[in-house]
Amino acid sequence: TLFEGRETEGWEIFGCIVIGLLAGVLIGQVTEYFTSYSYWPTQSITDAGVTGPATVIIQGLGVGMISTVFPVLILVSTILGCDALASEYGIAMAAVGMLSTLGVTLATDAYGPIADNAGGIAEMAELEERVRETTDALDALGNTTAATGKGFAIGSAVLTALSLLAAFKSKAGISTVDIGDPVVLSGALIGAMLPFLFAALTMLSVQKAAGAIIIEVRRQFAEIPGLREGTAEADSDKCVAISTQSSVQEMILPGLYAILSPITVGFLIGPQCLTGLLAGAIASGMMLAIMMANAGGAWDNAKKYIEIEGAKGGKGTDTHKACVVGDTVGDPFKDTSGPSLNILIKLMSIISLTMAPLMEGFSDWETWYWGLIPLAVMLIGTYLVYYYFWREIADITADVSSKKVDEEAVPVKDTAENAAVEKEEVEEA
């Protein structure tokens, strides 16, 4: 048999798998608590909407940040327990255990977008209000299941990245890593910065693409006769084209940094610094990913709490409009920047492991001249992206409707109401 004469070792590995499975379940339960409107954290965001959108944002950020505490404690317990049972191999087995429910996790993750699109179809088809109420309830549950899936993803990503980090150390010939070493600590600081840079680029990309779509929607309302009255069809293909084109263009810089950052640091400074970079990226990326996913889900469900349960006066109130602003902020948090950090962590770990044999036996700064090549590529790529895609940013404050729309028909509203109306216009188009 596989473990003949090593039954104890087999049971230890099995124990690591079970620990990983239980850790995934516990992370899912914690995520549900912080993102479902059945519990206090999300309800507190709705309560904060009474005083306006600013307090909704503050409360949502606070809920997202505090939601990182329990997943971290669960993962730390998992890592320490598996390390005691079967060392680094046990941690890898814990990742396998956490991913053993992949079929269920994928199903729950896909449930959210399906329910959301069902609601959109019901609205566009102008079905009865009760249909929209049903799809809203399903969508609220979908926000929680999606956040749960993201919790599984980031938990397994951390365990997997730790295993890849151990493999990198072995391949690069690194026996010990001293966090007090200035070179290692410098790498850790760079690694801790990268998830924030990555998240910032994706957030800015969302704002840029959304601004372009808003301008297009305003243009269509101004130039297509009968669109405001509902007697004409909107050119939705144009908005889809803007979105898809932006999604390709805006991924150049994040992809460039994710691939070339570990190569640059590894060759320019050395494998010790790269080890610190990976450790810093794992720690920082995990916190940021959990915070963004949970805060985004909580903001979304705070709005759903008002729409479904009629909390704080129901739809159309100032509290509802404030929570719509929070939901608008939460969408790129939970759907763009948060999930992308899992990819960043694993991609950098895999690239480092692939490059490890080339770094074996070299000390700090010994191959600095090779590190200048990927550094130059990053700098040139950054300039080219800025020149071609970022240099001319559309003015979203431009009045494209002055010639076509009677100004008296569009009264000036407060900021929260404008945000709610603009979001409804985009969804309508």
C-alpha cells in the first residue's frame, strides 16, 4: 500500500486535508456573517445611510477591514496546525482539502451573476413587480454566495502561495531567511506595496471605463429622439464596445507589473529580496482581497436590505440613495480589484518558482545587470500605456446635452441623487 509502514504519516496528511476543508467552511461562515443583510454588520451600513453617503462609505470600509480578523486567525491556525503535523507538505495538503469542495464553490460563485442577470432581464422585459422582487431576493443571496466563493479563493491562494514559496526557496538554494536583513525587509515592503498598486490600477480602470460609458449614455439621451420618452431603442452595442475595449487596454499595466516585478527584483537585487517580496505580497494581498470582497458584498446587500425588506422607509428615500452610492463603490471592490489579487499572488509565486534555477548560487546584486532589462521593459511599457491610453482622459463633466435637452426638464439634484440617477441610466442603456 501507499503508506505501508508509514500509517502515522498517512493519518497526519489526512488530518491536514481535513483541517484545510474545515478552514474553508469556517471562512465561508464568517463571510456570510459580514455580507448577509440578516446580520448586524450589513444592517449597520444601512443604518449609517440615514446621515448620507459619506457615512455609508466609512461604515462599509470599517466592516470590510474588521472582517479580515477571523479569516486571518483561521488561516494562521491552519498553517500552524498543518506545519506541526506534516511540515510544508502538510500546508500544501491543506490547500488541496480547501479546494476539494471546488464543484460546490464554483456553483455558488456562479449563482450570483446568474441571479443578477435574471433581475436585469426581468427589468428590461418590463415584467411584473413581483418578479423583480423575487430576483432581488435571489440577487441578495447571490452577493453572499459570491463573497463566500471569494473567501475560499483567497484562502486557498494563500496556502498555495506558501507552498510555492517553500518550493522557490528550495530551488533557489535559500536555506534561511532573516526578516531583520535589510535586503529581505526591503523586498517585503515592495511586495506589500504591489497588491495596492494592482488594486489601484484596476479601480482607476473601472472609473475610466465607467466615465466613458456615462458620457456615451448622456450622448444617446441627448441625440436619439424619443429615447427619454421610451419610444426609441438605445444603442447598447456602443456601451458594450467601450467596456470590452477598455477591459483589454487597462489590463496591460497590471499584467506587466505582475509578471516583471518578481523577475526584476530577483535579478536586480537577489533571491533573498525576492523571497521577502513574495512574503509581503502574500500577507498584504490577502488582507486587501478579503477587505474588498466583504466590503463590496456588504455595501451591495445594505442597499438590498432597503429594497427587499423595506428598511428605513424603503426605495426612493434619501437613505436608499445613499446606499446606492455605497453599492456603486462596492461593485469594483468585490467584482474587480478584490478577486484580481488572488491571481497576482499566485502568478508572482509561479513566475518566481520558474525563475528560481537561474538564481541559484548567486548572492545579492551579483546579477544586477540582468535585472535592468525587465526594469526597462516595465518603464517603457508604463510610458507607452500612458501615452496611448491615459494621456487624454475624457471630461465626464462635459455637458453633451445642452443642445438637445431642455435644461428646465432636468433639475439640479444633490450628489447622492445624481449618482443614483446616473447608475439607473447606465443600467437602462
